[in-house]
Amino acid sequence: MRQVEYRTRQHLLEEALPGQEGAILLSEEVDADPAQLLAHAYSLGLEGIVGKREDTI
């Protein structure tokens, strides 16, 4: 599955366990400046952020 594009993989994961809502949780897509996201995470007392380009494999 790791050779499948991220968007496709996300949909496959959502469908992997029918009737098991909540078994796999995926983060929402955020379209924002990474520096601003990091600053906001710090202001909330978080250690950082993890990001992934949606067009990657």
C-alpha cells in the first residue's frame, strides 16, 4: 500500500473496515503557511506539527 499515492491510500484506509467507524482516524487537510501553523502549535503548548504533501507516494 505504501506505493500508492497518498490520496488514494487515504480513501482505501477509510473503506478498509466497513462498519467500524472511528477505527482509523485521518487528519484533516490544512492549507496554510507551515511557519504560521508551527507558531500556532507552539502557542497551544504543542511540540510541533507533522505534514505530508498530498501528491507524494
